Amino acid sequence: MSTDKPKNPESSTHDTPNPGGDGLRWMDYGLLAGFCVALFGYVAISGRPLTLHEARLPECSREMMAQHNLLVPMDGDRPWLERPPFPHWCMIAVATVIGQACDNEWSVRIPPALAGLLIVVMVARMAAGWFGRGIGIIAGLLLATMYEFYAYSTLAEDDIFLALLVVAALALFVRMEFLIDPMVEDRRVGFTGRRPWRVVAFFVLLGLTNLAKGPAVGAAAVIGTIAAYFLMPSILWQSGDFSVIFHWPPEQRRRARRYLWLWGILAAAAIALSWHIYVARLYPGPGGYLANLRYDFSGTHEFDEPWWYYPVMLLGRGMPWTPAALVALALTARAAWHDRDRVMCFLWCWAIVPIVVLSIPHRKHHHYLVPSLAPWAILAALGVKPIAQLFFKGLEWTRRPTFGLLAIGFPGTIALAILAWKRLLSPATDLHGQIESAAVVAVLLNCCVWAFYHGMWIKDGRWMLAAIVIGVGGGCSWAQTHLRDDTVADTRFLRQDVEAAVPKDKLLAIDASIGPLDFFRVQFYLRGNALLLHNPSFLRSDRIHAADVYVVGSVQDLPVLKKLGETELIARSPRPLKENVPELALFHLTFSPDLKRYPPPAVSPMQAMMRQPGPWCGPDLAIGR
């Protein structure tokens, strides 16, 4: 990369796209796609149950499909407005194409894997356009194996879909900013004139980010990055004179004018606000959607974290590539801050500004980092080469594959054998496949160690990179199948014990009051016609006409159910859903002949999420308990 200082603020060392060589070829796309399919898709066949948080999106999507409702995420008869509907649309679209109903593990894990694959391809294409084919491929592989990105590409949760929209919007921006000369589009059309289709698509994607997560989370990352990119040259390259912010050079004005477009801004705002306005009018009042939204921002201190939370979390969530990204950040500082390199300027803005913006609110969570990992993967791709060159300078005997196998492979194999032996001695361990699993991991470890040191010996970084990428991918896939999973016991209870005990022609009900999110897994793993009860009092609903009912709830429900009739505890899970949550239990309730029935009340969004008490169908059964 050239570091010659441009003669004026309008020039750049990267005005010409793709200074590093050819972009991606078809075989490169195939390589990235095949790797992502294997890495992200393995969880679909691993047999690992859905997590507690994972079950919400598939279950709400299943309800929306069953009710032919694409606008309001539902949980039975209750509006579940924790998230906007874009992730649900993705789930439903994939389920429709493959002929499923969002009711099994493998099908609901396809949409996040596809989203992760598309993001990897877009990031690789951007990096290849800037720095050449090799860096593009490396950036894609590194992003796919970043811990946080891998995790959310295999989980049926919302964050990867927000990341898809954010990266797609910025990929369009990069395409227009670095590969299309603004003079080609300069028709003096002004603030209300026509724009190319890419600008239209950019504003549509910008608006859609507000339908994938909480308000402004995605839009802030996109707008903040682009705004900083346009303002940074004025501030840095004009001797610190901040007045130049309002007097941009002609080239800078031409580039920014693409996005100063009335109709695009209005379209993005309309898309961003439409759903929120709709559900706010549909569910008004103190327990409605706006009250639920205010609760997230000001009514709770849950997930409150200090301002430095995200920089610290990024260090771990970007592993194993965080060191390479930090090395590249140091090596590119001069290009971004002094040499007026537009590519590096944008990359720095994309990497840093979203972290700064996310750090402003008091409410923080590590999964908000997922849409912001892409630039760090590109930086890491730039940093692996100097790190590899440093390894090449080591003592000759320390670079031999034999040394690596003795120093790392052999101790690692011994450690795996000890761990496997301890697991075999545990009375709670299922012995099936344990020895074979440990042997496979040991072989993978030694092969990767040999390949890494072979790369150091022949001074070929491709061997080293392949060893790490394959090792990380293989380790993650092994963990999906063989690491301890606390959800297996209750999943087996729901799938086998409950289904075997409840006749097909009997009514099966689920008590949703067992926990704020816990019941979603119960719903997902039970039969699709199971009746969801907001709380046990809804068993007195005048819509229930059966003489008896089977109820899945907490073991603590027994005294309450006895108030409704003769109750028998049929079975219970061997362990709780999670810490501080009692065990699941299956009850058989035969209603009292004189049980008084009541019309079921509507449940507000705040009540559905257990942020407000009630409602009850008749008097509260817990009174006097």
C-alpha cells in the first residue's frame, strides 16, 4: 500500500479500487460457502437442543405461521413484542421454502447459518476489492471463526439478522464510495432528484435495521460510521479547523450528496417507524407497546454496564483473531490518520464508531457486538501476515514440526486423555462415543499443530492459517455434540416422558408463568396443539370444555392446581430448566364439577413479558396460598 502523502485533501492513496490485485473468483466464493455450510450447519445435525433464549424466535415464528399473521409476533394469544418482525420473516421465509413449520431444530438453524454465510461473503468481497483476493479470503475465514460471530450464526436468535442488514447497507455504501465514481452520477439533481438503484436499496436496508432489533441500534452503527467517515477528513486534514465541517471540498460534497436525498430519508424513516407505530396503536395504554419500550430503556437496570464494557468484551468475543486485529490497527494508524487513505479512514470509522455509539446507553449486552465484528475481521486479515513473519524469524529448531508435536501436541493429547478418563468415571456420563470423541479431537489437535509448524518451517503462512481455521472449526463442531449441555435432561423429559404419558386425544396445557423465557422451550418441544396458559388461573377459562387436562408447569404449581380439582403429579424432569427455576413437572388435573368458569381476559405486552402483574382469569389462585 502506498503511503505517499496526497497533494490535496480530495485525493487518496486508495482512490483506485482493488490496489492489492484481483477480486474474488467463483472458486473463492465456493470455498467460503463450503466452509460456512460445514461450520455453521453442523449444529443442525448435531442433536444439540435449543437454548432457552434460542427457542423464542422459532416459537413466535411458528405461531405467526399458524395464525397467518406476519406483522405481530405472537405467543399463543399473547403479543410478544420484545423484538420487531424482520427476524421472524427470515425464519418464516426459509421454513416456507423448505416445507417446514419452524417446529424442529435443524430447520430453524438454517436461517441464521445462511445469514452468517452471506455476511462472510460480503465482507470477503469488500476486503478483496480493497486489498486483493488473498486478504479477501482470509477476512471471510477469520470472521466465520470469530467466537461471537460463530456463536450467533449457529443460534436461532435475532442478532445475526441485524448484522446481515447492517453489513449489507455498508457493503452498498462501499460499492458506491470506492468502486463507482460520483462524477458518473453527478446530474445536478439536488436534494429531491433521482438516484441510482443502489442508493434506493441503501435507504431501504437502513430502514429495515429498525425492524430487526431495538430502535436505532442498527441505524446508529450505519449512520455513525458513514458520518464519521465524511467528517474525519475535514477535521484531520485541515489543521484542526473545525469550521471546514460546514465547507467541504467539492469532491467530498459530491460523494456525500448521494445520501442527502429527501425521498431516501423519508423512505428509510417510513420503513423504520411503520411497524412501531402500528403496534403502538394496536396495543396502547400503560401496558402497551410503548410502555414496554420505555421499560427497556429506563424502567429496568438489568444489563446495565459501565461505558468501557464493549471495548473489553470485544477483546474476548473477537478471539482468536483479536491480537491480529490490534496489530493491524497499530500498523494502519498512520495511513488512516496522516496519509489520507480513504479506505483506512473508513475501516477505522467502521471498527470504532459503532463501539463508541453503543457505549452511550446504560443498557448493554455482548450480542450487540455481532453487527460490528466485520471490520475487525478485515483488520485481522491485514494483521496475520506481519504476525506470521514474526514467527518465521524464530530459532530454526523451534519452527520444526517435531518440536511443535512434542511441545504442544503430546501435552495436549495427555490432557484430553485425562479429561476423557474423568468423564468416563463420572456416574452421570453417557459412555456412548466418549472414547471415540476424545480420539478424534486428539488426532485433529496433532494434525493442526503439525500443519502450523510446517508452515513456520517452510515460511508459508497459508499452512498456519489453515491449521488455526480448521482447528477452531473442528473444535467448535466437536463442542456442539460432546460438551456438557444442561438442557438435555429437560428436553428429553418433554420429548419422551410427556409425549408418552399424554394421550393424543387429551388436552395438553403449558403454564407460561414458570419463567420469562423458559416456557418457549417447553412450547417448542411439545406438540403443536398444546394450549399456552398465561398462568394457572386460565385453566378456568370458559373456552376449556374438557373434563380433565394434562398440564406442564413447575413442581410448585401443585398446590395451585389442587384448588381446581383432583391433581396427580405424573412425572417430573430430573433437573431444573436453569438455576433458580424449579423442575418441570407433568400433572393430570380432573376439574371439579362445580368449578366456576370465566371469560379469559386479554393479555397486554407488559403482562406477557411478566413486567406487570396479571391478568387472571377469575380471582388470583395464589391468594391465600
